[in-house]
Amino acid sequence: MRELSLLAILWSLIILNSCVQHADSETSITPNQLDQEKVSIEYAEGFDVVYEPNFIKVVTQSIGENTSFTDSVFIILDSTTILDESCKIINQEEIRLACQSSTHLAFLNELNQLSQVVGLCGLEYVNNPEISEVIKENEVIELCMTDQIQLENLFQCNPDLFLIYPFGSSQNNDYASKGIHTLLIAEYLEKSQLARLEWIKLFGVLTGKSKEANAYFESVKQAYIEQKEATVPTDKTFIMNLPFQDQWFMPSSKSVGVELIEDAGISYYYSGEKGTENISHSNEQVWNDGVSADYWVIIARREANYGLADLIAEESVYKEFLSVQNHQVIFCNTATADYFSKGVVEPHIILKDLCYATGQIESHTPQYFFLLE
Amino acid sequence: MLAFKQLEIKVSGRHLFAAENVHIQSGIVALVGRNGTGKSTLLKTIMGLNREFTGEIKVSDKTIQSFHAADLAKEIAIVYSKSSIFGNHTGRDVLMLGRLPYQNAFAKETVADREQVEQIIDLLQLEKFVDQEFSVLSDGEKQLIMIGRAVVQDTKIILLDEPAAFLDLVNRHQLMQVLKHIAQSTEKLILFSTHQVDVLPNICKAILLIDQGRLQLLENPKEFISTIYDSFGMNKIEKDEV
Amino acid sequence: MSLRSDIPLFSVLIIGVFILFWMNLLLGDVPMKTADVFNILTGGVADNSAWSYIIESRLNRSVVAILAGGALAVSGLILQVFFRNPLAGPGVLGITSGASLGVAVVILGGITMGSFLGNLGVIMAGVIGAIAVLLLLIFIARFIKNSVTLLVAGLMFGYFTAALINVLFLWANETDTREYVVWGLGSFEGVNSTELMIFALLIVTLSLLCFLLVKPLNALVAGVDYAASIGINIKTTRLFIIVFTGILAAVVTVYCGPVGFIGIAVPQLVRVLVKSKNHAVIIPIVFFAGSFLALSADFIVRMSSNSLPLNTVTAIVGAPIIVWVIIKMNQRNVSF
């Protein structure tokens, strides 16, 4: 594994060097681009922005040992700079973006750059009304049919840059040979909520909104840290989610989601279990534990007015759960709340929701998580 | 024992053959006719499996329609030219199938059932291979077991649909001896269809001949061959060849 | 052969089912003392209020496994004799697929399995789907005498219905699709006590009705022509076989999802082991052998904390049995 990542780094260095060929003529840098605020990375490990005199290089890379990749795009500041043909060059001004994930939209939306999006995978899964309205207005093209990228649709929307996941079929497609620039985005691999949020800076650089991105990140960071520091740790525990058939898949104790909930002052029932993979338990194990866990955090798709009674109707043993008996089931209905997308750029609000649910703060209007009644 | 009255048999609405008044008593009777004349159809009709006929077929003086399927199985048994068993049944298991019409809903074997099977094993001298698995027996042995099964069924009539079709010369000979032996030791009517007419005068007391849409009973063994050859137009061919 | 020679086999199976049943009750991810389990079973209260639910769930899924395994095996036995093919079974012939299509239409149409009416609807749809496929098969069987070809036709039904279900996915919403996918994985888990009553009633009644087929099945080993000659009413027999095997396979499929291999492997294995050729003896032995295999498979699933899908386990156990029987049959020059 280590050799592989070393190789990858070496390889990217070679690419970097081979890319840059300075023209002999004098440089002509537009004032607008020079004024641009720079971004610096505080938490995120999955991307980097390298500022050179004539261009900006945006690098994305894998985090952890499960995947291994590096990818980069170049933003030219000096029109006379000549880069190697293999380099992916983009223009900040009028960039046409295609996205494989609706999470990307949340970042762009926060920067008011949604209009740059021309194609998206899974239009019907966008449940944020604000975003879906813009999408409809801009006639954004659907890129996917049952998880497969539809090449014809991709060509039709002709993006300058296609933001893709580093897994699955999107990786195997040889987009370069088809004249489509891609950038691997793996913001979900970040190890903390703030690191994940920091990716807004990458979107800022891509769309020339570094300043706005910096400002947004700083304000959310402040709010988040403030709330976290105000939180009084308790010895209350929580379990998570609902079973898939007769198995419960719960995030690993190291996961970003769990960390966020723990920042609200309660601790994960399975925090003793090591590993970065999901925890999987049988029904009876979780039933056994549910009786003693104080809180139950559920992120699921259910009808709009889903309540505690509906939860018990799913499995009668739930009425024995301590969390159910004490009305301490913290629920996020992904059918109505845009947890997976907008939630990524609003960790401070999610944290407040959780703190409100666990009684840490007195007044707050929950947006993602609320106590089931 | 078996009687046809004003019988007309059809297949898919097409006239096959007719018989006016035929009455057959016990003993060995051969059913002869060229391919497609309706030998198998006649046997099926007697079994009650073909309803496309007019006139009467009587078994023990009762029309076959008046029998319940389970009761007719106590009157008539049949042996087909080829048989296979699904499962690892021994010859003895197959013989026991002949007792099925007499058993209760759970097919409980009685002592009498077992005695009957033993008796037939003795009668047809099946001891040598009766306890081997049916599927590994030779075609000749299989056919002897199936004939034994028909005898175990304890019916007045045994029908055989070209029983020797897949047998070699020696096995054919043996089969005929067995049929003769059964006829001599029981009071059954044994009606078998065949294409091998040369040996019939030595075996049969009568022949049912289907030709040109007509079923007739030949009862004089001396005239068997010549009548059959005549009606098939064979004598003319032989003369031409000479 | 006398009945007595099969008593050891029958006893071994009954004892095996009994032992597995208790192992399934006593062992699990949540360790409990035998005394606690007995206490709960006799109506007592445990320290942990979830334990009585855990025991109920262990009990229910064990009973479901016993009944479902038995039903699939008996259904497979009858189909194998009827089609005179050791590879026949509710799965291979596409009967399970027919039931799946019925279930898919109902679930993907938005009716959940939770409600009683929903339940009844799914059962009806499953049964209709299963019987429709059986009728089609029997219709086709009139034109195809070669039973291997018939199996290929059954497999094609399977592919066809799977394709139809994929088309249905296009119109279904995410929740319904997930519900169907979960169901399709197959499991003896998740049948609650009320559902279990209906399930048990249907399976037990139909399995007992299968004894009406004892004489026909005994006769059918020699083929339809011989069976008819020993007084078996082929039309009635065919009707009973369609209805009984169709409903048995469909009910199991509706409650447990499409469970593979038990329906083929168990009758094959029993036919090799059993001495009697009387289906009055073979049917109960096949039933309990099916129960035994299903319980063993479920036990393995549970010991893996439910992480191994049921169909993976039945395939691992069942497929080698099937191959072994085929090899054995070829050695003895038995043609299908």
C-alpha cells in the first residue's frame, strides 16, 4: 500500500514537471486573477491548492488505505503559459460543471455558483427545493440511468469539468480519450466534519470564488467550534440507524457522522469497536443493547409525519428501548431534510439540532434532527 | 372376456377402423396391423384412455365407461414396449406397483401383496435379478419385470403394446415362452400387438387383424400367415420376386 | 421393503431437527443462560426486557425454517416425480420466480407487507404468479417430451420474470425498491407471531394434503402411461400437483423470499438414502430432511451474525449435493 502511494506521489511529481513549459514571451496576467484571494487548508487532507506564478494547481488525493489515487486540474492565470497536453486545464470564469454527486451541489449552492452546473447524476434525488428549482430552470441534464453514466448525455451537456467519485464505473471510463476533463472528488473520506466542509474552498477555487469560500468556511467553523466548546459532556450513550433485513449497519466509531453526534456530548454505544469499516450487528445484538442505550439517532427515509408509534410498528421490541421509552429518539428524515447534501455544508446547524435534542441548549429551531414524538 | 360391438375408433375426428362383433376369450391373442393402422390406439381405447369411439367395448360383460378408473385397473393391465422408472427401485419394488389398485390411500403393503409378488417371481423365474435396481437391468430383464408387474396386478386381461420391439432374437423368444407360460397357468386373456407374424401360429389361438379400416378376428391358426400376407398384398410381392 | 427399515433415518432426522431447534434457541450473538431461556419460554421475565423478544424471534425463525424447509423439499419431491427429473424443483422450474413476480407487482406497486390486507394481497399475488408459471410449464410440457428442455424453459421463465421485475423497478420509488430487494435476499427472519400462525396453518394443511398424492406419486415413477393403467386419474393428479406445489412454494417465497437449493437437493438426497418406495413414507422424511437443512442453514446464518445471506448458505450446502447426485446417477447410467 505504502509503495503504491509513494509511486502515485512520484508519478504526480513527474506529471507536474512535465506539464509546465514556460513560454519565452512576457507574461500577461489579468488583474482580476491576481487579486484573487488565496485559500489555505486547515483540516482537509483530500485536496490541496498550489499557487504558482502563472497558474493554480488543484490536487485531489485519497485519504486512508482503502483507495489510492491522485488527480489534478490546472487553472491558467497567464494566457501565455503553455502546459503539456496531458494536463487538464480549466477556465475559472465560465466553467461548465457536471457533478456525479448532489453533495457537490450543496457546496456550489453556498457559493451561489449553482448556475455553473450543466449536468448531474440523479436529478430525482435532489430534495432541496431551493436547489431543484435552479436545476429545473437551468435545464440541467440527467447524466445517469440506474447508476450508469450515460455518455451521450454527458457529451450533450459538454462540461469543462466532470466531478466524479473515485470508485465504481465512473473511474473505469476513459473520459480523457473522449475529451472530457474529470476531477476525482472524495470529500466523504475526510476524517472530520470541518475537514469535509473545507472542500468548499476547492469549489471556490474552481469557480473563482475563493474569497466567499474562505468567508463561509470561517463563519461555520466558528459557529461549530463555539457550540462544541459550550457542550457539557455527559455519560449518555447512543445507538444508530435501522436494520437492513436482519442486520444493522452502523457507522464505525471513527466516522465523521459519529464524531459529529459525539460533539453534542453523548457517546457512541459501540465506541469500543475498532476499525474504520461500518459496524454490522445482528438484530438480537442491537435489541439487547437498545434497552440500555439512552439515545437512538436514526437517519432514514420515511413518510413526512413519521412518529414514535410508526417506529414501534416496524418492530414491537423497540418499545422496550430506553431511548423510545424516554422519548429520546433523534430522527433525521432524509425524505424531507437534505441531510446528505446540504447537511455537509451546515454541520454547525446539525450540531445545534443534536444539542437541542439532548437538552444542551434551550432554544433552537431544528432543521435536520428532531426528537420523535 | 373382451368384446367389441359396432365399434368405430377415430383419431382427431378421422376414421381409423371399425369392428362389428368381436368376442375374445382367454388365451394368447396377437394384434396385427401395419404401422399407423391403430393397434396402439385400440389398446389405449380398451384401457379407457381414449374416449373417441362409438359402439361398445365390454370387459367382463360391462362397458368400459361403467368402470371407475381404479376398478378398471383390476380388470386390465398393460405392458408398453419401453419402460423406465424414476428412482432407484428394485425389480421387486416395480412388481409391487402392480398391487397399487388394491392398496389403501397410503399404499400400505399387506402380507397378501407380498405373497402375490413372491408367487409371480416364482412363476416367471425372476429370482436372479429381481433384487437388482431396475435401471441397471438389461432391456430383456426390464421387460420381464414389467410383464411380471402386469401379472401381479391380478387382472383378467393383460395388454402388451409391441412388447418385443426393443428386444433381440433370444429375448423375443424367451418373452413368447413366458407369455405362453402365463396363459397356460392362468385363465387370462393376453393380447399383444406385434409385427413378427411368422411365429404366431405356434403361440396364438387367435389373431386380431386390422387392415383397410377393419378389425377382424382370425381363429384358424393354419390360415394366419396366408390371410395376413394376403391382406397386406405380400403374396404378390413374393411371387414377383421369384 | 418394509417400513421398518426407514425408521433409523426418520429418527435421526427428527432428533437432528430437535437438536438444531434448541441450538437455534439457546445460541446467538446475545449470550444467555439456558435457565434464562427456559424461564422466558415458560412466561418468566428476564433482566433485559429485550430478551423475551429475542427468544420470540429465535423461536419464530426456527419454526419458519422448519416449515419452509419442509414445504420446499416436499414441493421439490412432487415436482421431481411428476416431471421425472431429479433437477426439477420450485426454483429451477421458475415457480419461485413466478411468485417473485407476483410479490414484486404488489410491493413495487406500493402496498407494504406490514398490514394484514397487504399480507393477504402479497400471498395471493405470489400464489397466482407461481401457479401461472406451473400452468405454462405443463402447457409447454405437452409439446416438449424432453425434460431437460423443459428445465431450460423453466430457467427462461426465471430470467424473463427477473427482467420484468427490473422493468418494474423503473416505476417504483426508493422505499418500495428497497423493501423488494431486502425480501429478495431470502431469510427466515422477520415473520411475526401473527404471520407465523397463518404461515404455519397454510404449510401444515398443504403438507398434509400432499398425502392425497401418495398413490399417484408411487405410480408416476413408472410414467404417466403406466400410472393411468394402474387406476390413477391423471387429470386430477395433475391439478392437485399444480395447486399443492404451487401454493407451498409460493407461500414460502412470499414470507421468506426466494430460497434456493433446498427444493432440489433434499428430495435427491432422500431418494438415495430412503429404502421405502412408498411416498407415504418418503413425504414425511423429505419434509423433515428439508427442515433439517433449512435449520442448519439458518443456524450458520445466525452464527455469522446474519452477515451471510441465507441463499449463500443453502447454495454452499445444496449445490454439492446436487452435483454428487448427478455424478452418482451418471455412474449408474440412469438417463433423465
